[in-house]
Amino acid sequence: MAPKTTNDNEIFVGKKTVMYYVMAIVAQFDTGTNDVVVRARGTAISHAVDAVEATRNKYMPDIQVSKIEIGTDRMQGKQGNMVNVSWIKLSLKRR
């Protein structure tokens, strides 16, 4: 199954292994696009950063992080209470 996306160039990082998302990033750039956006929330933030860094350092040294956005959303938790959930958006560009 492919990573969840809303646009063709967006990848939402979740619970799968980091290499899964590395290959998804590489595959997006292989389609000819010059911009890819990697998004994550909560504990998946570290996986998103690891996937981007592994892609840059091992597979595609010609990409760079063009923009980093962070924030917090208020969401309803499993027990019905409101919780803060951090998110990150990493915009990648081919040099």
C-alpha cells in the first residue's frame, strides 16, 4: 500500500519503517517532480526527519530542505478530552 497522500507530491509519515518513507520520497522525485512535501504528527515526527535525512545523505544528495513548518493542533483524544498534537511539514526541493 502506498503512503497516504492528498496531493501527488505529499507524503504522510506514520507507523511504517523509515526505509518505507525513504523509498516513497525517492519514488516521488523519480516521477519528475521537483518538490515533495513530507508531513507527520506526534511521534511520527522523528520518523519523518529520519526519512528525509536518510534520503538526502544516502540516495539523493541533490535535494535540500527548502522549508520547515511546525505547529500544534488541538484534537479530541481517545478518552474524549482535548489534547495537543504537534506536527511538522518538510518541503523538499531538487537543486
